[in-house]
Amino acid sequence: MHPRLPRRSFMLAALAACLVLTSKAQASVTWSRWAMPYPRYDHVAAYDPVRDRMIVYGGFTVAGPDLDSNELWGLRLGDAVSWEWLGYSKVAPLPRSGATAVYDPAAHRMVMFGGEYGGHDMRDTWSLALDTGAWSQDFSGTLPPSGYLASGAFDSKRKRLLVIPSSGGMMYQLDLVTNVWSMVDTTAAFPGPGPMTHDAPRNRLILRNRGTWELSLSGKLTWRPLVTAGTPPPDDDGNLFYDAQRDRLLQVCNNGTVWALSLNRKPTWTSIAKPPLPTGGLRARIAHDTGRDRLIFFGSNTGNDAWAFDLATATWSLLLAGSPIPVLSSPAAVVVRPWDAMVVFAGTVWRFPMSGTGAFEQVAAAGAGPETISGNAAIYDPVRERMLVFSGDQVYALSIGAKPTWSQLAPAGTPPPPRTEAHAIYDPIRDRMVVFGGKAGSPVMDTWALSLGEVPEWRLLAPGSALPELSSNHLVYDSRRDRVIAIGLDETGGFTASYWMPLGAPGSWTSLGVFSGRRFFTAEYDSTADRVRLFGGADAEMARLTDELWDMSPTGAWAPVRLRGMKPLPGYQQALIRDPLRNQLVLFGGAEALATLPDPASSWPCSEVWFMAPNPEADVDPPAAVSSSPLAFHGLRLEGPSRIAFTLKGVSDGTVAVDVYDLAGRWLGGANIAGNGGACSGAVSLGAAVPAGIVLVRASQGAFATVGRIAVLH
């Protein structure tokens, strides 16, 4: 029989190639974002009754950015509660926290005033059309003197927003019909700002500030204390809400306690919330889900859970669990197929479902792992089901199983000199880890291979002198041509250069292509599109970040990729990996900045997850391949339940090995076929029925290989 490499390594080669020899390149892609907001507080919230969702804008985000946000989110409240990221708009408010907002039912919009951005008080007014998601400004008149943490309430009788600025002294109104601001004269003692709401049946405002106050909106506007019985809330924090169905005032406090004030002849305070209570609700915001008679509660400085308070039973329930959001500097990321997860490492280990519908989970790993250095390099070893991390000059293995455990490898041979910011790929044909580049004070350009058999051994594939010095260098594996591609910034010319080296005959590099100077980008090879995808980074002068996505053809031609819909913010030092099962690229971590201020000095740590999928309707034929395999399947078919027949072209004289795998990596059978030049036909008998689903068929002859697929339906 023809000798075979490890069967699971062949499988990874097949998956990495993703049946590419008959595919077409993608001219455009679509980005989508993991729908999980950062923990935040001091945002604004409103209930959208038409689309049955809570709208959330801005706030001060924690667990990553630690800054004022301009994100717009929707929490869908139907049968399947879920977050929806509503994207960034070209015309939109500046980021902010501490604004006030109300829902305007007549115009089906949210109207927002004030807040602060980076310590600067904001006094602008914005309208969000909930039908279109478009922001606009068309307001005039006399504005309140300050906007941060102003008190606001919607006066449903007069269709206006009433605002008391945090500086106190006066009250202001925004007519929601004319969009004109004006000052409202009030008399007598002014209690100062605090949470307030509108008691529509009695046509009055009720406000909490070192006591409970009321302001009649009929006749002479005079503030006066509201005499109450019972034990009032211990402080004035939280949200005030008028429960019209039960004619009572509710104060929903940040600690989850809820206090009810009956509004009969003898108003009386009562604590009504039954445990368990939400936790960590620092300056959370509420929205009234009118159809389900409940309040939606979201906001915290520690987590991103969403809670619901049932107004009939006075009980809290967890509406939608949030997710921890790890903040990892320059993370190393790999796809781990047994977990169907992205596994990231930067001191701690986390995993995230590749489906994009779950949460981050910290992996409790036993044993001593690698040190946290800038830019560890990592691969997934599918043969032994483990993640390998190259750290400095050491290699650590994390077993993938019920009890993940770290262990340090002790390879033979001379290891690479210590370095940071290296890159690594898995060579599926030769079952080894290839490590390239990085920094050791200045860029290093050597290439090393670590065999992964019983006795791992280091081997130098190419010395550093084989390549020009490239800053911010990167390495990807071109699985179609069994070659690695090095990309980096050529400091002498200020441009980004690329070079390729065959893994079957390493030692020398060949120039491939150049484009504009870029550093701290991320890149990966997309075998379906047969392109290197490169995202983000900074210009050569480190003056400006970019959100551009470029691809490089097999011949080294660079071109921008057309995008559809939303996209990530300008960023750098992210991790980019490929999920072959779903034919998507996954972007994680790094740092990002506002599109309007893409300065690296103004960037913040980013923990978002983005998915990039091709648009199949935009297919175009790829250019001619470089060093592509002459082998190609020109027919795959079932001949009975356990036999696969095929026709191959591009065959030379000699033996052709044909192997069959399923998508789990199991070898199902194989055969050796005599090739006499040109084309040949044959069949593989598996001894058992071909399993339903996609089956991969790999043919190899000498240095060439091709992968085909057949869909099996029973």
C-alpha cells in the first residue's frame, strides 16, 4: 500500500483547502458582530413598542473600552430574547454617557438630550427615528445650561420633554411637536435634580431629591414636598416610574430593590421587590415593556445581564444572561474543532463558540502555562487535539478535553532565539509547527519548524538573512500551494511587502507583491476565495488607524475588498482566524478607535468578535494560480452504498493515492491507482456504507494534491 501521512493531518489539509480547486474568488464580503454589548452604565434606554424591543444608546462602557460609548443596541423581547447591534451611522451623536431620553409615541422616535463626552458637558439634542435607525438634529430655542445627568420626564398630555439640569435652578421644556426648547418658570423652593416621572392622571411631576417632591403642571407651577407615610427609599438613586395600571410610583434602585409609593389619599412607601435581586446595577436604566406588564432593567459596572421586573408579582427574573468579555492584549487565537470554538490565549485561556451565539468561557486549565508576553504564537494540533503556544523560545501544549492541562514540551535540536510577536502556522502535510519572525529588539526574519511526532525537534527552515527586514511581520499558510507567505512593513521603502516560500522545499523566499505601508495589521489565508485577507493596522508613521480590508491574489496583486453593511472600527493588533466549517473569518481583540478620530493614541482595548463571510453572488473567476497542482477531479459519484468512483486529470506516470475522510477527520478508506499520464479513473471501496453528509476525497501524486467533495444523501 502507498505510505500515508497521519490521517488527521490529511483531514486538516482538506478542511484548510476547503475544496478550493473548483471554487471562485469572492469580490465582496459582509461583516457581522457578536451581539453582546459591553457592560455599561449611564446610558439611555427606551421601549420601542412597534418592534417590541428596548433601545440602548451610549453609556460608559467597562470591561474593555472604559470610555463613553456611541454604540446603539436593541434588545429584542419576543419569544427568543436577544441583543441586536444596530451599528454606527455616518450622521450620529458623539459618544456620551449621562444623557436623558424619552420615547415620543406620536413620531415613533427616541429623543435624547445632553450627557458628557470625555469630561465635556454636552447640550445637544438628537432624534432617533425607530423605523429607519436614522439620527437627526432639528431643534432650536433656549437650551438648558448643562446636559450631564440632567433629570428628564415625558409629559404625555402636552407632548413635551421636561428637563431639570444637574446645575439646578430652572426647568426647561422641549416641545416635541415644534422641536423648540424653552424655559419653564417655577416658583418657591427648587428641590434640585433627581430621578423624576410624570403622574398623568394628576398632571404633575414627582421627583426624588432628599425627599419626595411634586410639581403641579396646572396653574401656578410650584414645587412642594409630597407628604408620605411608611419607610421611604434610603437614597435617591435609580429610576422613577409611574405604574398607571396600579396608580403607584416605583423607585427602582441600583441595588435591585424596588420601592412603591401608593398615590391615594395617604401616599405610603413600601419595599416590594422579592429576592433574588439583580446585582451590580450602577446607574442602570429601565424601559417599560407595556405588552408584558414588566420593566426591563439593564446597566452595570460589572456585568451585562438583562433583567425583568414583573409589575404584577413584584419579582425579578433574569431575562438574558450576559457574557464575560475578556480584555486580552495581542491575543493568540486558534480554531479548536472538538469544541467548535475559538480559543484565545494571553495569560489566561478563553473559548468562544464559533457559531457566535454563546458566551465567552474561561478555560480552567491545570498545570503551568506560558508566560504572558507580547504576541504569543499559537496553532491547533489536530492530530493530538491540543493547542501549542510558542512563547519566547519555549513551547507549551494545552490538551483539549474534559480537563484541559498545560504541559511544557522539551524538543530536541537547537530552538529559535527568544523573541516576542512571532507568528506560527500548522503544516498539515508534514505534521509540524512553523514559527516565523517576531521581534528581539529589532525584527527577526528567520523561519523554524518543530516536528510534532513522538520526539519533537526544532529545525531551521530559512535563516533571517533570506528575507529583507520587515517590521510588524506576519505569516499565513497558503494551503492550495503548500507554501507560507510572509507579510510585513519594509522600513526602507515605507511599503508593505510579501514573500512566499514552499514548505516542501524551504530555504529561499520569492517576492510576491507590495502595497501601501501598513504595520500592526492582521492577516489570514482564505482558501475558498484563494486570497490573503489583510485587515486594519496603522500607517507606516503610526499616525492613523484604518478599517480597510484588502486581499492579495495568488500572484501578489493587492486590491481593496468591497464591503456590504457594517464593519469594525479602525483597529490594530487583532487576531484573525479562519473557521473552515462555516467558511468565515473571525476577528477578535486588539485595539480600536473612532472612525472620526482614528489616532492610535486615542485607541482603546477592544474585545469585540466579528465574523466575515463572503457574498457568493459576487463570485468572479480567480486569476491563474501560482505553482498550482495539475491534479483535478473531473467526476465524483457514488457507485452503490459503499463505493466512490472518480475521474482524475493532470495525472503523471506512477501511483496516485486516493483517500476518503469525513468532516470529523476520520479516514474512511483509500486506494492506490496506477497513473499512466493524462487522466485515470478508479474507485474506492470503503467496506461500509458511505456516511450521509459531505465526504472529502483527496488524491495525491508526488508533490501535488487535490481535494474534492461529494454530498451523500440516504
